[in-house]
Amino acid sequence: MKNNFFQNFNYLTSTSTFKIFILLMILMNLYVSSCVTINLPYVESIIRVLYYPYYHIIFFLLIFSIVVKSYQSIKEDIFQTIRYKSYSSCINYILKQIVFNISICFIINLLFLLASLNLFHFFNFDLFSKINGINILIYCIFILFRFYIFCIIFSILSFILLSLINFRFTLLINILAILTISDSFFWLPYISWSSTDQIPIFYFGFFSNLTFSNFSVELCASMGHIFVLSVLCYILYNYIIHRSKIDFEISNKLSK
């Protein structure tokens, strides 16, 4: 199974989509490292980049392109899909492959970011300051992990939408959702949460215009958003499994 994941990813790296992804990642990380993080220490620069809304917009759009390409390459390989006895096992395999691909792309992007920051902030680390009451390095690791989880959830939701509706509607929905990251496109008020009682069930401006009085509130807000999105993924996943089960069994029999 791991060999299949690497083989499919190797195929992905040969596509123009992946090459464009790499080029734009290099350019984007060089830009934010030289302009967005001027006069900031190394670790704080990483945090500033991960809170920069336009960085998220570009990165999520590129992730969507990787999801689409991964989805198409696997679905078009009929010899790979007919091996599965059920639609759920086929969907699970495609989901695992997409998560694998996005995880590798996330690591590649992180390496590009760290390499770019080395050019401008290498001699200024400042590892002992605090943000929201905790050490800045621990906070940076938390922000990176949260960003990775959101990337995976976004990838899963994009795949589910591709399975439910056509590409154009999926692209439109993703663009509208991604643009809400920045309040430059859809006005969202600045909100400061000082207690867990103030946290709503869901809020679109999570990346750009939320402030927290302490780390505990931010941690609860993050876990709450991740939980809501995970439940949404689970509901939609079960829906596509039950909706397409019969069609898959028919097509599987015909292909044999």
C-alpha cells in the first residue's frame, strides 16, 4: 500500500500541476520572507506568515489543484479502482492517497518557507519571548500543526465535493470559501475572544481577524472548529458512500 502511495505521488510530481505548485511555492515564500516579515525574529516570522491571509489564499488554491489532479489520476486508472470489492474501500484508498499527497506538499512548502527565512532572519531567533502567555516556539509549533490539520480537512472536503458535484461548482465553492480567509474580499469584523463562552460554533474569519486573550481560549476555539469540520467531513463521507455504492458495484461487474 505504501509503495502504491509513493508510485502515485511520483506520477503526480511529473505533471505540470505539481511543477507549477513548486514554482509558485518558491516565489511566494521568498516574497513573504523578504516583505511581510521585515525586521521580525525568525520564529515570529513563521507565525506572521501563517497569519498572513494572502498566503493562505494562494496555498489553499494550490492545494485544491493538487487534490483535483490526484483525484483525476486515480479515478482514470480503471485497473486500480476495479480491484476493490466495495465503493467504501475505493473511496478510502483515494482519500488516503490525497492525504498522503497533501502531507508531502505541506512538508515541501514548509521547507521552502524555512529556507527562505534563512536568507533574511537566520541570525535573529528570539526563542524566549511569549505569545498569549506561552513560549513563542511552542506557539509556533501549535500554529503549524493547526495549519496542517486545516489543510487536510480542506483537502478531504474538496475531494468529497468533487465526488458529489462537478468540477466547476466545486471550484466555485472552494474559491468563495478561500476568499473569506481575507476580510479584503468579504468584510468580516475584527473580534477578540477573552473566554470560551464567546466562541461561536463556526466562524469564517479564523485565519485573519480573530484575536485571543490567552492561549487556552485559542486552543479551545481551534479544537472546536476542527471538531465541527471533522463532523461535516464524516457526514458527507457517509453520504457519498451510500449514494454511490450501487453504481460502483454495477460498474465493477461490467468492467470484469
